Amino acid sequence: MATAKLIHDPYNLIITGVGGQGNVLASRMLGNVLTSQGLWVTIGETFGASQRGGSVMSHLRVSADGSWSPQIPEGKAHMVLALEPLEALRVLVKYGNPQAKAIVNSRPILPVAAISGKAEYPATEELEGMLAQLTAQRWSIPATEKAMELGASIFANIIMIGALAATGDLPVSREGFEAELLRALGPAKVPTNLEAYDLGAAMVGG
């Protein structure tokens, strides 16, 4: 099998969110799909103070030539896939650059400090403005709302993978992802997850 071509090698992707959003599952499933294309995928993960509600970030470095350090250098991300908008901002400030792209789930999850009144969560317009300044191209999609229509917010991570696939930046095909769903989750869970993938792809690909 011929190895898929990449627009950048290595291609540096960061998936970010908060604990409980399925960030790690998304990164590992995506990594498996890309590996099945003959690519090398190195994944590095960092977790915040708490398993649920803390920041979670996965670095994926995708290459046709070999493995790379699991840590993406500061300022070198090509794409940020953010399951939470404030986490998108945090990552882009450190790892973004003028050519960076981002796909952002528009539904915020307020941190404990904001809920308790000890910190302020940025207004939507302010956050969108800051994200626009830090990216060359950005898609803001209602992944959580669409996931809830499918029955559970956890489907948002699959919606985001579908959106990423539709950008064409990485060789993620519907058939390849369906095969990974079957392997990872079993046949009973494939239809709804594939529907989630299709919803995400439609929101970016039109």
C-alpha cells in the first residue's frame, strides 16, 4: 500500500478539550486511522489537575518518513481541534502561528473558578475575536448541540473528527474511519458514530 501524502511533514495536530469530552479516545482513533494509511503517528498527551473538568491536550505528529518527538514545538501547530473554545485559545496562544487552522466546538464548559465567581469566562464575541486573530482559517461548529440530538454529548468528539476529515488536511476517509469504529467500538455503535462523523463533515465540507 502506498503511503498517503501530507501537506506538511510532519503534520502537527493538537486535539484539546476538558476531561470527560472523549479527547483521548478521539486522538487514538484518529491515530489508528492514519496509521492504517501507512503513516507514522506519534501521540503525546497532557492532563490537567483533574481527570474530569481539567484541561486535556493530545499532540499528534503525523509523518510519512518516521516518528517524531511527541511534543509539538511552540508555535508549530498546523491544526487545533478544540472540543471547548477557551481551550482552543489557550493552545493557540502557545502553539499557534499565522498559518494555523482551527476547528472549534462552540459550546463552552465553564471551569470551576468561573462557576464559583473567582474568575471570568470571556464573552462569546470576545473569544471569537481572539481566536480569529490567532488563526489563518477557523471553523466554529455546534458539535455539542448536534451530539445531543444524537443522544449524548460524547458524540461531539466524533463530529469533530468528521469536520477535520472534511478539511482535506489529513487522509481520513469515511471508509477508514468506519473500519476503526468497528474495531474500537463494535458493530452496534457504528451507525450512530458514523452519523456523527457525517454531521461534522457536512458542517465543514458543505
